[in-house]
Amino acid sequence: MAPKRIVSGQNKPTRKNVVTTIERKKEIIDKYKKGERITDLAAEYCMAKSTVATILKELM
């Protein structure tokens, strides 16, 4: 049996952290207060629904 290959972490693509600014978070909160749904906000700002929900939970 052939020896197992050792895979270094360099071949794996890394995911960049995306920083959401305070201004953008305020926009999300304002739109949510006006009645826009979390799903619609997530699609508009290209982020996960859970991220939008966390922003609303933290800043409201």
C-alpha cells in the first residue's frame, strides 16, 4: 500500500473575512424597522440570513 500524502494547508483556498461597516449595519437596521424582511436584506447585501439576524440582535 502506498504511503498517505501529507497535505499542506497552502493548497487550500482561504476564505477572506468581510468586515461590515457601522454605517452599513445602521442601514440594515433602518430597513428592518421599516418592515423589510431579513431574507430580503440578506439578498440585497449579499450575506447570510444568520449574519443579518446577528447584526439586528447585537445592535437593536
